[in-house]
Amino acid sequence: MISHVRLHTATVPMATAFDHATRSRRRSESVLVELRVGGVRGWGEGAPRGYVTGETLESTAEAVQACDLAALADRIDWRTFDSTVASVAALDLPELVDGPSAAAAVEIALLDAVCRRFDRPLADALRVLGAPARLHRTGPASVSLVIHLSRDVASTLDDLGPRALAKLRHVKIKVADPADAARRLSAARDRLPAGTRVSLDVNGSWSPAEAERVGGELTGVAWVEEPLAPRSWPELARLRQRTGLPVMLDESCTGPADLHTAVDTGAADHINVRLSKCGGLFAAARLAARADELGVGCQLGVHVAEVGPLWAAGRALATEWGLWQTVEAGRGDEWFPDRLTRPAFSVDRVRHRVMPLAGPGIGIEPTEALLRHTRCLATWRPDSGWRRNR
Ligand SMILES: [Mg+2]
């Protein structure tokens, strides 16, 4: 049933750079998979980030081409929507494909094509996963305001205006210098309603001693995201014990093994679930459901500079499940002045929320403006397998 696949890279220049403690990003770095099921086309995306999963654009493109799509297609029961989606879920693509971003790109393309073929939205595919009913809650999702490292907290919040400020539910502030963290936090706290939560994202840049020293000063912080070098399990547990600081893991947690280690060692209160680092929509959903069972909170995050299928698939999870502590939407409209998708990326920045996308499939398609920045690396057909483009 998989009749034709094309593998692309998408490197789209950003209008403004995005900075955090260890990186500055100036262009997208995505792999796009364009896949046809019975002639119906779907799109998937992976966003390899070396500092999160060790993947590169090149390694991800290689991993997609190493994927035996004929064998994979043989394991799918193509008869009905439910049987197709259930068998895609049973494939456990992060186990089959070498690298979570590659798995995400293949999975989202496959689900998009399957949903379109049966004229169903991606949210319907999530229902096939059989998650507990209490997790389902269709509707708009409240999204965080993320203030990146090069932005002043006070002026960013002052620029919002009173109405948008009053509607904010969560502000996430990127920090690096530990001496600056309390100042950035209190600049936010001074301006926000008491019910608005503030978290700090350190991107692993503090030493355990720095984090313990600063920890006591962070009054009123909802949690600190990735305070120490990734997977410093005993140090993270000690930090939580000694300071009472709630910890969210991001770079440290890309799948169930990390989640279980974090729980066993007492290293986390929350995790950041992002589709590409987790290996796709179903892997992310399963990780979140498992975390919820274990009493660990979840943020649904994004990778900076997702160009289309990733943010759209994430939006299905954001608006279909209600377990999220908070949801990130990204700022695709500001990073990429040209509309990369149809319909275009959009966030209600007064009410700070995103709406469910109407189907079928992931609900968006790439525009010419996006395709101009793509390069087709290889093509797959059932009879000839993968062929590299010259
Ligand atoms: Mg983070």
C-alpha cells in the first residue's frame, strides 16, 4: 500500500535567531518524509537536535533510508482505519528506526496519509491508541509564553498589554547565568497574576553546586527545567531533596527508560514531552500516559523551528488530551515570515491558546514557500527500494 516515498531536508532561514543557554538557532533543520498510501499523500517531519538526542540532519536522513518500508508495510493491516492505525501503533517505530527524529518523520507521514485516505483527522488516530478516557478532552489548549535568553523579561511582559497579560497561564523563561535566574523570575512574578505559573529552563547549564545555591532564591517558581547536565540522576535527586525545587526533565528524558530511571532515582517531578525527541506522536503520547500513571507531570513541548507536520501533529495531542501541565506552541509565524503551511501556523496570542486543526490527516500541507527550501535526497518505490538522488 505504500506506493511512493520521498525524503527531503528542509532548511528554512529564520527571521530572528532563537537563543538558549547552549545554542543559537538561525534556520530550521528538519527532515521531511512525503509518503503515499494508495495514491494519497501524507507528510511527516523529524527535527534532529544533536544536544538532545545526538542526531544530525545527515544521520536522520540515513536512518530513514535504512528503514525497510516494504517489510514495514507488510506488517500493517490495511483493511480499515482502525486496523491500519492500530497496526501502525503496534509497529513501535522508535524500535524499528534508528533515531527518534527519523521514526517521527516516518510515523507522522504514514499517519497523515492513512488519515487522509479514510478522511479522518489525526485526533481519531490518537483515539485508537486506547488511552484512558480521563486523558481525553477535545478543545482549545492553553499555551505558554516562552521568553528566550536574549529577551528582557520585564519589557516582554509589559509589551503584552493588560488583557493578554491577564490571560497568561504559564510563562517559561530561558536562563543561563545562575546569578540572573532569580532576577528574571522576580521580574516575571512582579508583573503576573498570582495564578500564572512561571518556570525556568536552564538547558543543563548549571553545576549541582550552582543549582543548590540558586535554588533557595527561586521563590514561586513552578519548576526548573533541565537544571543540570543531562541524566545526572543522583545530583538531580539531591537537588530536589535539598532545595525542594520541582524539577522538569527535558534533554534527560527521551523515552520510557529515562522516565523509569528518573522515577526510580527520585530525579524528577515533571517531564517535557516533545514529538521528535520521543520518536513520534504515539511514542510521545505513550510516554505522557505512562508519566501520568507514575504521578509525573507533563509539559507538551516543541522543538524550535518545526516547519509543519511536527507542530501540527503536536497540536492534535495538545487539543485532544487534557493531561498537560502546559503546552508550548512555538512561534512559527515570527520565525518564518513566509507562510510555510496551508493553513498557516497560528496562535491566539491574546488568549494564549491554540485550536484543534480540522482534518483530514495532520490538517496542514506544505506551501511553495516551504518546498523552495527543501532538497529531495532520495526516493523509494516498492519495486526498487531507496534510490539516492545525485
Ligand atoms: Mg527545554
